[in-house]
Amino acid sequence: MEKQGPITVIYTLFLGLILTIFVGFGISAFYEPTTSYTYEAGYEAYADSLGVYNLNVAVIALVASVLLLMVGLVLESYIHTISDGFLLGGLFTLIYSVTRGMMANDSRCVFIIAAVGLVVVLYLGYHKFLRTQSLQRKNRKKNNKTKQIN
């Protein structure tokens, strides 16, 4: 594993945060709530509308999170630092998605979003850490056998 300096770590964190902000404000800019609170319509109608909006935002953010994580995994073998930034951005966006899902006040949908998040995080952890360690061990064994033959 390559050693990362403080600038690389800061860049990776910053990229992850910027990607999350990009997704959050992108959703906000192009998908606005349909209604606003008016005295005539009543607060309950507004709260119901806002709950549906939050649920839709949570699903959109979940899809964006999975896409960011996929890009991070694809870039992993090419550009390690940017790949880590995308993975971190995907995880932050996943947190944003779960948070917006909780604001929807629909426990079943929040459970589904959290379940998808759990599966994604487990796969990411396996792919990023366990699979990489396994491949490194295989390469070391292969190199040791090659040295013994020579």
C-alpha cells in the first residue's frame, strides 16, 4: 500500500465532501418541493407533501451514491487518490440519503434505504480492504515461488 501524505488525505476528504455537496445541491436545484405551506391548504397537507418530497430525494441520493461508489471502484486501479475521493463522496451521499429518508417519516422506506446502504457498504468494504489484502497475499506467494525457482 502506498504512503499518503497529508495533502493527499486532505484532497481525498475535500473531493468526497464536494461530491456530496454537488449531489445535494443538484437535487435541490432541479427537484423542488411541489407545495409550500399556506394557511388555506393546512399544515397536514404540507407535511404529507414534504414527506413524499423527502422520500423522493432520499431515493435520488441513494442512486447517486451507488453511482459515485461504482465510479470510485472503476477508478481504483487507475487513479488511487481520486478513486478514494469518489468512494468517500459516495459514502457521504449515502449518509445524506438515509438522513433524508428519515425525514420522510416512512419507516419501511427508511429501512429499505438503510438495507441498500448496508449492502453497498459491506460490498465496498470487502472489495476495498479484504479482496485487496487477499490479492496482495497471493502475489507475495507467487513472488516467493518465483524466487525459489531462480
